[in-house]
Amino acid sequence: MAERRSIADDERYCHFVTFSCDRRRKLLEMEQPCRYLLGQLNMQLQSHTAKCAGFVIMPNHVHFLIWLPETGQLSSFLQNWKRLTSFQIRSWYEDHQSHYLKVSGPIDRLWTPKYYSVPIYSEVKLVQKLEYIHQNPVRAGLVDGPVDWKWSSARWYEQGKSVGVPIDWLF
């Protein structure tokens, strides 16, 4: 019997969260799906009074660092974010990228049902995770430097430029 991975959300700490596109499809390669993700991230941050310390949107997955003011909110935060973006992104593909769907098949499910969360209790660990997520597009060979990737909080940290969502330092 497969072991079920439980996600603890019974303490207040920063969450390092990762979730992926179903079947690791590269559904986030184009600009509009990324814009939908950031727009809905803004909405979820506001509705949960949450703080985002950093993020990166890769072609087939997302990493972000979030602090929520109350315990037990992470699952609903992610469920709402994934549900709303799933509808928007799937509709956009159907309306604007039908040729992609003909080649790759319909998008029955945009996101994998699971996500992974790691608690971040210290500033040192937060810095390590930020460096990890900001280097993700560099390691993937998509850009030369972290600030060159449009869908990341690296520009905010290194250049003070807006990245589409408010970034808050948590420590």
C-alpha cells in the first residue's frame, strides 16, 4: 500500500510550496497563463491576508514562499488558486491555442492534485529557498541570470522592480 504524504499546517511559519502541471506538461511556457497565475496569486494573497516572500513560475511547475496569518489556510489557499487558474488557463488554451491542443491533446486536468510544502522557520533557510527558486530558470537553461526570468521575484530582490505581486520579507 502506498504511503500517503501528509502536509502539516498546524503551526505559523513560512511555507515553501511546489506544485506542478499535470503530466509535467509545459502549460506555463506562454505569457498569458503566467499572467493568470500572478493575477490569481494577488487575489488569494489579499483574501487570506497572506504574504509572499518569493516565487518562480517555470514552464511546468511553480515554487513560492508564503506566510499565512492563521494555521490551516494553506490547503484552501492552494485549492482556490489552482481551481481559478485552471479554469482561466484551460479556457485560454481552448480559445487561443487550439493548435497546441490538437498536437498535445486536451487539458483534462491542468494541475497535479498534490502539492509539496516545506516549513521554513529561519531566515537562513528562507534565503536558501529564495536562491533555489531564483536559480531554477538558470539551472534549466532558460536564462543566463535570475533577473532575466520574467516570472520570478528575483528582479524585486536584486533590482527593486515590480514583479506582479507584492513581495514581503518575512524575517
